[in-house]
Amino acid sequence: MEAQLDQLQHAANQGGSTAALVIAQNQLSRLGGLGQTIEHARGVSLASIRAEVTAVVAATLATVQQARAAAAGGQAAELALHEAQAEAHRTTGDFLRDFYERRIFDKHLHFASPEDERAYREREEAYQRAIQAARAEGTPEGELRATRLAIAQLEDAGAHGATDSPDYARLHHRLTQNEANLTQALDKQPTPEKEAEMDAALAPSEPVLLPPELAAAFRDTGVTVADAGEGHGVSNGQMRASQMSRV
């Protein structure tokens, strides 16, 4: 049990639920209390205590497994976010160079009037400053905003003829794909609401369901429990010893 607690502590340090650690600590404390009663237990009481100890251990193992899975999922989500942010940063960097420095779309642009072009150029300057400022934040949210600004700028240019460029579709696809990937990665990040749901999922419920092989082991000791497949289980402190033949 102490080894399992060490694993839960490690999982919590890696982003897992701290509630799972508290639950397991409480379960270990309960085992300590049960241990103090074993010395004087006899017959039915001893069988009941033995079953309860096994149920608490089984619940703790399940808590450990869930917490470790949650921590692993959190690590995978963090890695996916890092990769999505890095790719979006590369793409918006390429966009800044191609669009504003190399001017690869300028030869395809056409305007209804000098005033139309002037308004477009003003928007162009504003987009460039906003994209650079968003990228400079160094955050996934800032990179997502920079990506969306780049898409808006590109589509503004597309409305003035940039869609005729063979580079338009390629660059637009990269930007929109990065937007989707980064949005999805951000959605998978833990929030207070998601952590509360995780804590609730890790909390032990009554009754505690046991696997069939564990229930069978209980029966060998003379303790009656329901199979997990029957949709029932055993509750801590509520396990019943089977009726024993009176001598």
C-alpha cells in the first residue's frame, strides 16, 4: 500500500489528481484501524475483517490505476499542445516572411479604386502588427490568435485577387489546419471544471465492485459478496459474513 501511495504521489506531481492521493491515504489509515482489531477477532468477525481489508486494497489499486492513467493522459495532452504551438509558430513565421517581406501575393492583387487600395494597405499594416504582437506572447493562446489573424489577412487578400496565386491554397490550408490542431489541443488541457470531474470519478463509490476472481477468493474464506457482473458489490464496513453452521 505504501508503494502504491508513492506511485500516486508521483502521479500527482506529474499532473494527476491530488484527490486520488488523499483517498488512498484515507484507505491506508482505515487499514491501520482494522489491523488493531484483528488480534481480538474470531470466527465471523475475522472473516468479515479479512474481506474488508481485501476490498480496501482493491479499491486503492483501482484508484492508483485511474490516477496514473489520468497523469499519462495529461502528459500526452501537454505534449500535443507543445507540438501544435510549435508548428503554428513556424507557419505564422513563414506567413510573415512570404506575405509581408517577399510580397508573393502583391502581383495578383487588384482594387476598385485608390481609396480601396489605401484601406486595404491600412488593414495590412494593422494585421502585421497584431500578428507579431500575438506571436511575441509566447503562449498557445497568443499563437492561436496570431494564426487566426493570419487567416483573416490572407482571406482579405484573397478577396482582392490573391486566390489566383498557386501559393494561396497551400498557405491557407496550413494556417487553418494549425488553427484546428491548436484549438483541439487547448480544449484538452485541464481546467478547474475538468479536474473536479476527474476527482469525482476517482472518489470511491458505494458499493465497491470487485472482479469475479476476487469475489471467488472471498467465498473461499466464508464471506458472501456479490459478483461484479451482477451489478452489485461490497461496501466498506458493510460486508456480511455468511451464515455458519452452528456446532
